[in-house]
Amino acid sequence: MKPNDRLALAVAVAALVPSVYGAALPPLATVRGEMDNVAMASAETHAMWTAAGIVGAAAIVSGSGEVVVIAGGMAAVYAIMYRRARKAVPGT
């Protein structure tokens, strides 16, 4: 696979991550402050593992390290954003 193709694949897989989180969870503003919502925590974990699975499968099939770095970074950022939003203290 040419370097340009690997980069395009990495960006395409990274673009799937927001779709996974958007399908599994409400927007961040809604998630913020719902600390004791068990369903929200479960959906967050499910979205995290789904995104990680997509990134991992694409990286293994393509053999591209760029997919791991770019799309994996996007998955990590979304996981951190949603985890921090859920654990935020209301009113802050």
C-alpha cells in the first residue's frame, strides 16, 4: 500500500470514531454531569470497545501503523472526552 493510501485509510477510519460515539451516546453536553447514570457508563464503555475494535481490525487488515496512530488517537481522545464529561461535577 502506498503512503498516500495508508494516510487516507487512517483518516477514513478516524472519521468512523465520532460516528460510533454518536450512535451509542448523546452529545457531550447531555452527558456532562450525569455521574451516577449506569446506562450512560455502560454505553460509554460499549462505544469505546467498538471504536477500538474497528481501529484494530482496520490496522490488522491493512498492516498500516498510520491507522493505529491516527485513528487510535482519535478513539482515545473521544474516550477521554466522554469519560471526563460523565465525571464532571454539575454546575462547574
